[in-house]
Amino acid sequence: MANPRTDDDYVVEAPAEPEGFASVLGAIGDPFVFVGTEILNIFKVFFLTVFYVVRRPVRWSEVLRQCFEIGNRSVVFIALVLGFLGMILIYQSGFQAQRIVGDLQLLGALYMQMLFREFGPTITALMLATRVGTGIAAEIGSMVVTEQVDALRLNNADPVQYLVVPRFLASVVMTLVLSTLAIVVAYFSGMYVAFVVFGVNPQTFHNTTFMLWGDLIIFTLKALAYGITVPIIAAEAGLSAFGGSEGVGWATTKAVVNASLAITFLDFLLSGFGYFFLFS
């Protein structure tokens, strides 16, 4: 007669952990899989947003409200940051120019070109990533963890159309406006420091000799690209939140990190485009 089965006969052993070369490959591949998944999710939210902008009615009242939240509430923050940055840049650049060439007549012309090509839109976008990006991620993430997003789906309202589209349109417009404001504030604060510290006459400082149409084009492209990037990445981070307050905190951190990396990468690409196709 066969021996009766015991409980130990039904125990399934866990698969063995990969060892050696396989574990090394897994450790190397996991970050690439994670990054690839994040990029795919971001592009999915982007294409859905563009689809709803084109094919569905837009809630313009909500767009205007988001313009106030993104733009008006960021004016003082952007003005202070770019104002002090402009003073620091002129202060350091003026001392270096005195040491090297001893002539500050072209300081304002070079400074204006640098603001349009790099610092104006890029620093503004980084500041918006810290203020606006975290706000979008926290707001949408809180709605996810409290099941408000699930309630939207039950009412046949797509979260991307209802939550992301108004913030997307408002961010595109207000990033361009705030970048323009940032350049004006940074330029005049730099002009003030040049006059007080180095004795450069404001009429001499105001020099548009080096400005080209390509500078305005690259400025507009960067501002629009950053205005698209920040809300999309922040919304994706918020929609992927889970758990409770810890998940919302993780989503805000993810939004700032990913948006900052994306802005830096786009700055490199668009600057290269400008140098090869607009300034060569």
C-alpha cells in the first residue's frame, strides 16, 4: 500500500535567484527597463493630451483658471529669481571682462544674446518645474489616491481630458509669457548693476548688435518645448501615484526630477539645433 502524502509533498519551492553573470545582467538591465517604461508612459500621456486638444471640446474657463494659477501666481517668484540671477551674471561677467579685455562696451550686447538663447527660457522652466510641476503632480496624485480619478472614469470622463488638457494649454501659453518677463527683469537688473558697480552707461549697455532673428526663434522654441514638457511629466507622475500621502510625496519628487532632466536634455538638443541650423 502506498504511503499517504504529507503536507510537505505539496510545498512548491521558490525559484532560485539568478547567480553570477545572470544577476549582473539583471542589475544592469533593470534601470534601462525602468527608464524605458517611464518614457513610454510620458509619451502616452502626451499623445492622449494632444488627441483631446484636437478632437474634443476644451473647457476654456478651466484653462483661464489654470493660467492664473500657473502664470499670475508665479510672477513674483520668477521675477525675484531672474532679477538676482541677472545681477549675479553681470557682476561676475563684468569682473572677468575687466581682467581679460578691460572694455565693457559689449557687455550688454552679449548679455542680451545669452538671455534669449539660454538663461531666459531655461531658468524660467526650471523654476516652473519646482513650483508648477510639483503642484500639478501633488493635485492629481491626491485625486488618484483618494479615488477621485476612478470616479471620473466611472462617469465616462477621461482623466487626461478633464485634468491634464487645461493645465497643458495654460502652461504652454504662460511659460512663453513668463520667459519674456524673466528676460526683461534680468536685463534691467543687470543694467542696474553694470551702472552702479562698473559705471557702464545704460545707453551703452542697451546694445542689440549681436541679436539675430535666430535668437528669437530659439527662444520661442525653447519656451514652447518647456511649456509642453513640464505639465505632461508632472501629470504622468501624478497619475502614477499610489498608496497614500507617501505616494503623493513620491509623485512630486518624481515630477521635479524628471522635468528637470527633460528640460536640460531639451536645452541641449535645441541649442545644438540653433547652432547648426540658425547661427552657422
